[in-house]
Amino acid sequence: MARILVTGGAGFIGSALVRHLIADTDHAVLNVDALTYAGNLSSLEPVAQSNRYRFARADICDRDAVARLIAEFRPEVITHLAAESHVDRSIDGPADFIQTNLVGTFSMLAAALDYWRGLEGAEKDAFRFHHISTDEVFGALGDDGFFTEETAYDPRSPYSASKAGSDHLVSAWHHTYGLPVLITNCSNNYGPYHFPEKLIPLMIIKCLSGEALPVYGKGTNVRDWLYVDDHVRALTAVFERGVPGESYMVGGRSERTNLAVVETICDTLDRIRPRADGQSYREQISFVADRPGHDFRYAIDASKLERELGWRPQESFETGIAKTIRWYLDNESWWRPILERNYSGERLGLKATA
């Protein structure tokens, strides 16, 4: 059993990691989250009563608060997921992304370094700082090729630039100060408890409400899709067995165009929740002006992770999307309050073209 401090544990990937650690391992978890718009403690209800789980509300930019929590909990592992993560929001308001993703990561690194330097012997040897990042830091691919751990950074949006900067800070703290760090860069995640501003949950909910399904441009942009439960199993493998100073790519080997993703959602709902008028949900698809600076294609080669740590995705896109759609059908009580309180499904990221 290890003590794992998870930042951003009330967010989408963070809450999935916390649920996995409590349900499927013996680890103890301290979840540190500021509960900004996308943080939702109801995503932790399945594990909230565990005696191995604790929540603390704190902003990662508050170095003193972070340092106190680290000193009290004495983690063997810090998994740093707290971040602003939506490209469209970064176009409208990049300042929050600089503050959380860069300043916040610096704050976490500074507090972690002070704590690590105070450890001795086996405790010091065992400590890991695990930074979770995105494939978007590498820019765009053409029709072929894959991102690997050796791909040069080439971020194109305020979001990806802020995450690229945070990756470089983590790497610098390893090379300069010796902090034992791990970095993972993942492809697009999807699954239960996903905040409905993102493509897949937004399209599911708009299908059910009879609204237009807005597809950017011609829908030809390609993403590699990773089921969130597969991702958190990979994260666990990395901080348990990964080599300090190394980075690992995490992908689902499930490339799809955005249009194909939306069509799959429509076709699945046609089978399991048909429209009352008998028409296909595809009739709701509409094409809208493209996102500014929209990267054409992302794809990940996860061979290093598969080869060195034995991880494999368990879900195909077809099985994962079916589970995801079923979850949203069965859990309107989770996402309906979000639409009423935090986000009503409007398009974001238009200020660059205003």
C-alpha cells in the first residue's frame, strides 16, 4: 500500500484515477482539488466513504497550502492532474491556463522538491512526482506517422502551449534538482463522468435533447481515442513501475475522424434509444465554422508503455463508446445539474474569429 496524492481528483481523469485506486488497489488517496467549474465531487461518490480516501479543497497555485497537505499526508507518489484542459476555453481566456497549468505546476514542483529533500533512505528512493499531460503538446500530424517519446514539441493552442511549458518545468526539475519525476502524454480520453463541454458527452446529450450536433469544419480532423479506465490503469503502472526521468505515451490505438465519432454515437443511440419520430440521430448533424488553429491529426505510438510496463488498452473504441453512451443514459442525475448550473452546451472558442 502506498499513499498517493492526486491533484485534480474531482475532474474527469482525476476522479477516474481515484475511483480505480480505491476500488482496485490497496493504496490510500488524498484528493486535492480547487473545485473549479469542471470539478465535481459527485464523481467520487462511489468511493467517498472509504477509509482510504480523503478530500482537501485547495488551489495548486497556493504553495503554502500544498506544502501543508504534503507534509501532513506524506505521500510516496504525487500524481499531478490538476489543469485547465479545454482548447476552446483557452482561446477565449488563456490567462487561466497560464496560471493553473504553468504557475500551478511550478508551485507543485517547488513543494514536492522541498518535501523530497527532507526524506531519507527508502522513503526518498521510493518517492515519485508523476505529471500527466497531453499529446497536444506535439502539434499536428499529417495523414500518417505517430507521436512517440522522441517527438519534438510544437504546441499550437494556448492550452497545448501551457501544457508543453508544464512538461518542460517537470523535466527541468528532474535534470536540475534530481527530483524523481515521470511524465505521461495521453491521447483524447472519453468515458463516464466526462464534463459535457467535450465532444463525446456533448454529442450524446445534444442527441438526447434533439438539438443540432455541431461538427467543426468538415469533420475530417483525426484523434486517437482512449477509454478513461484504460488510461488510469496506465497511470498506475507508470507511477508503480516506471523509471524516474522517463516519459511514456498513452494511447488507445483507436483513430477516428471527428465526424466518424459523431456518427458512431448516432448509430449506437439509433439502436438502444431510437428517436420518437423513427429518424436517425444523424439527421441532427450540422457543420459549423472550424476551431481557430485546429490541429489536423493526433496519433500515439504507445509501444514503450506496452513493452516496458506490460500495459494494453482493454477497450476498443466500439466497446468503450457503447459503455459511455449507456452510462450517460443511466446517469442523467449526474449531468443534468451541470447543464443547469455550469455549462449549457453553448459553443466556446469563438473570440479568435470575432
